[in-house]
Amino acid sequence: MTVMGTVIFLASEVMFFATLLGSYYTLRAVNADSWPPEGIEPEWPLPLLMTATLLVSSVSIHGAVWAVRRDNRTVLTSALAITVLLGVMFMVGEIFEFSIAEFDFEGWKDGPPKGVAEGIVPGAYGSMFWTILAFHGLHVSGGIILNSYILFSALNGRFSSKNYQVLESASYYWHFVDVVWLIVFVTLYVVK
Amino acid sequence: MTTHTFTPDQSPGVGAVRVTRPYRAVFLDWITTTDHKKIGTMYAIAASVFFLIGGILAGIMRIQLAIPENDFVTRDVFNQSFTMHGTIMVFLFLMPMLAALGNWMVPLQVGAADMAYPKVNALAFWMIPLGGTVLLLSYLMPNGPHAGSWVSYPPLADVSESGTAFLPGHGVDLWIGAIAILGISSTLGSINFIVTVYKMRAPGMTMLRVPIFTWTVIVQSFLAIFSLPVVTAGLAMLWISRNLGGRFFDPSAGGDPILYQHIFWYFGHPEVYILVLPVMGVVSEIIPVFSRKPLFGYKAFIFATLSIAALGTMVWAHHMFTTGAIQVHFFAFTSFLISVPTGVKMFNWTATMYKGKIEFTSAMLFALGFLMMFLIGGITGVFNATGGLDFSLHDTYFVVSHFHYVLVSAALFGLFAGFYYWFPKMSGRMLNETVGKVQFVLLFLGVNFTFLPQMLVGLDGMPRRIPTYTEEEGWGLGNLISSYGYILIALAAILFLLNVLLSMRRGKISGDNPWDAYALEWATSSPPPYYNFDRLPLIRSERPVFDENHPEAVATGDH
């Protein structure tokens, strides 16, 4: 029953990200000749690495589900540990991405930046770019906390082949975050 | 050490001794409960409190508009009043009140012991007072609450190019937070309803035997799941614009204000069906019972509900005709299409009553009131959906009148009908029928006195959201009548409150099935025990209780 509720919850999450991505493409169409604005070129190598990290973590959490169905505790806990680790690696990459890009935190100390400043923020492009990245990052962070809790429970012997609904739900969430990232990656770094 | 004695969870029925418990125990019991019936009751109490607040705000507006060039309140207070009135009535009265009925009745109607996720259910409820508090806290902020109307269009709700907010202070920000909290609460509740019906139906209860009210709650839940996250994302963008320098909606920085309107109405229009569909379900439970006939076209009704939901997601831009940025023909056409399934439902109800043995109980009267008011609301809706006509009706009091006929009268009549019908099941006692009939007359007159003149002044060109008007414009009489009508509605609401409070203690004992109704909730005792059912009747049709109580009718196939 937990799984069904999770799937419906993820349907609402799909609508949330669809709105953000739909807004991105709408504003892209409105500003067809300056999107991304001149001089701004999102660099894709690091995000590509992050994509690989997240894809592998999707495989590893599926490995955890595979293991719990066979009551294989060693594989279960190690697969979950790998998932958490890969999630953290992804977030490190994303925080690095926030730190290197022209992301002007300084101007925000005294309220919103004055006027249309140079650089990536606060134009429509930068707003969309960072909002989508940030909301995806928040979802990954939530997933890391969830997966850590699952790992903790698994270490305490909570799951078995007869009782792993919570684990399966967490894996669905993690796959969802992964798929959203693929769309975000293609949108922000490939299609642009 | 304190001694613990067993105390029954529900107030006892006839002849039982009323066991008194220490206040602290009662209090802890209620705030920690996961019982769907208690949570339903708490939803109803919370919604009633917010109804009173929203009603007072409406009263402020009606006093201000009663006479021309009035200075009862300042323009700011007026703007804040209509913004908060709309928000509170939609998110903190109607949605929780429908959740109250849903929480009470959905598990009973499908023969379950509780909701699928009782703890999530409690969480969803407690987010309602939280969201309401966040919203009302904005009254304590400098510059007061949100004053830019519940649609919060940029640029008004946004910041200017130089970074100053058009609506200064944090009223809008708190409003955004409150809507996000209430939206998540509603999403959680919706997930719960869907899983409950899908997974926890009693043996024999196939989907095509599920009572109509539960069906409408399911369709409503799907609409909520697909539309609420959209507005949450849109409001998140608005919040980022206001506080972090985002430029989503500012054309000077490549943003698009129309984008916000699309996002808002992609939620805003399905929201209307979120509010109205369960009310249609309530009415469809009541009309067959008091016509002594099965609902005419049970399957057609379900199909019509699904069609309304599907079409309802394709019509949002009819709120945006005058922007000139949308396909008027397409959205006018889809909006007209919705009147087809709605018409099907009208015929479901009238055909059910046709040649029936109609009993004019209070519940039936309110249900009939819903039919009439909803018809007016629906037909004025067709006027608004007509692309060309809308250019002159847009943002006038005609629109205000239209959606109040749909929401206030329809939902209010429908909700009163529901409470007169189900109060015996909830409490084991009847509401006073005489008071109910007086209340019906008051409400019927009040609603029409309030909103019919608004339609007329609207046709005469009175714009909505204006704080006052001059005498020469000639809208004085209509507004005065409208303000008197408000008094009648307020009296009806107070009468209902008194009726509930008095009937809870002194009402006539109802028995398990006072209306000789047919859906599964009437198979258990009134009020139901905390586990809901001692035994379930055989479920071989969508009218299991009727089948059991009237075997002779089933034998002759006359059911």
C-alpha cells in the first residue's frame, strides 16, 4: 500500500517539475534570439559526470531491492551505502556547479539585486536555470536523507523479503529523481 | 499513579451512561487521534472557524459597498479583505469542509475500518490550522496581509525593475507559504482517498458499486494531485522573484507575466471542479433517497464526472481571454464542451426525481436549492465562456456573481444538504428539521438577494475589486440590496451553527438508518464504533443496505 501512495505522490511531483520545465521552454520561446543570453554557455562536462553518478546510484538502489527480495543482507546494506554515497557525490558536484557559475549571492544581501544586472542572474534565463537546479537538488537532498534512513533501518534488520514496501517506495522516489535529472540535464545543458 | 479505566471511544447511544473523562485525556485523545471520523470532525470545526473569519471579511466589503462613496474602511483594508476572503473561503473553508465529509464518509461508504494511511491523514489535517495560522499571521506584519487578490498576478504581486515590491511587506510571502502548506495538505489527503478506495473496499464492493459521493471524491483527488503542484511551483517562482531576485515574470528581463497566468489558471480552473465535484456527489446521494428511486444513470453519472475532470484541465485560459495572448476559439470551445457532461448530471438528477415519491426534508430542500443555484451559475458560465462576450464581462461584477452562484450558493447549499443528511450518522441525533426549513428559506432568499443584484450591476459595467463608486454611476441600489442579502446569509449560517450545537445534545435520537437510505454507511450504527463495522451486508449492487432491508423489492427486481 505504501508503494501505491508513493506512486501517486510521484505523479504530483511530476506535475511540479513539469511546471518548472514548461516555464523554461515557454520563456525560451519568448526570448528565442537571446537564449541563453549572449556570453553564457553552460558547461556540460561536470553535469555529465553527475548524470553518470546518479544513473549508477539508480542501479545500486535497484540492487538493494533485488537483494532484499532474496534476503541477502550483505548486498542490501552495501548497495544502500553505495546509493547514499553516490547521492552525496552528486550533491557535491551540484554545489560546486553553484559555486563556479556566475551566481551572484553578494548582491542579494541587501534584498533583490537592483536593475537587470550583468551575468546570469537576475535575467529570466538565470532565474529558470537556477530554480530548476535548486529544486532538483532539494529533491536529491531529501532522497539522501531518506536513503540514509533506509540504510539505518536495514542495518537494524528491519527489512526482509516479506517486508520491504518502504524500501521499494524509496527506490521509486530515487528512480524518479534520477529520471527528472535526465530531463533537467538534457534541457539545461543539451537543448539549452 | 493514575488508574486507567476503559472508556468508550464514541459518545454512547440510547440508554448508555455518559462516561465523563478528564479534560486532559479528552484533549490528548483528540490531538493525537488517527481515527478518520474524529479527523473528519476536526476538519469540520476548523473549516467552520475559517468560514466565520471569511464571512466577517465579506461583511466588511458589503458594508463598504452598501452606499456610494463610503469610507467605512481604507482602500488597503478593502483590498486585503477581498484577497483574504477569497483565499480563506477556497483553501480554508471549502476544501477542508469537503475533506471533512470525505474523511467521514469515504471509509464508511466503501466498508473500510479507516483510511489507508491514518497517520498521513492526521498530518494532512494538522497542516490546515498551520496554514491558516501562517495566513492570518500576515495581519500582524507591517503593511498587513496580501492585498493583490487571490490570483496574485505579477507585476502587482512581483517586484519592480528596481527591486521594490509593489505590495510591500511580507503579506504576499506569508500568503505563498500558506498556500503551499495547504496545497501539500490537500495532496496528501487526496493520495489517502485514492489508496483507500483502491485498496480497502469491502468484499463485493466493485468499482461500479462504489457510492457516487466516493466516486466524486476520487475524481476530485486526481484533479487535486495534478493541479495543486502546478500552483505550488508557480508560487515558488513568484516567491523567488520577490525575495531572491528571480525574473520569471518581468518582461524587461526576458520574463513573461502571461506565463504566471497560465500556471495559476492551470490550477485555478480545475480547482473549481475540486470544489464542486464532491458537492455533486453529496447531492447525488440525497436526491435518490428522498425521491425513493435509485439514481437515474449511475454509470452515466460516473462517466460525466470523469469527463468534467478531463475537460476541466483543458479550459484554463478562458480566464485569460482579454490578455489577447491565447487561442480564444479553442478555449471557448472546450469550455462549452463542459456544459455537456454537466447537463448529463442535471438530467440524472431531474430524471431521478421524475415520478418519484419526493419527501421535502431539509436535506432534500438544500439539494434542490443546489440544483437551481448551480443552474444559474452554470448558465452564466456559458456567457463568460463566450469569447466575444467575455471581453465586456471580464472583471465586472457579473463574473463575481457567476462564481459566487457556483461556489458559494452551490457549495453552501450542497454542504448544508450533506450535513442535514449525514449528521444523524455522525452524531446519532437528528438536526432540527423545522430550523432546517427556516434556514433554507433564509439562505435561498439571501443568496439571490446578494448575488442577483451583483449580476445586474455587473452587466451595467461595475468593475470588481473597486473599493467604492460614485452616486452618478447608479450602482447604489443594487449594492444596497446585495448588502441586505448578506445579512440573510449570515443569519442562515448562525441558525445552522445553533442547530448543530443544540442538536448534538438534545436532538431526536436518529437510529441507524433514519432516512431508509441505501449506501453502505447506513449499515453501521449511528454514530459508528471506532472500527466502523460489526458486520457488513452482502454487497451485490450499488445499494447494499436497501437490498438487505427490502428483500421483497429485490425479489421482484424493483430496485
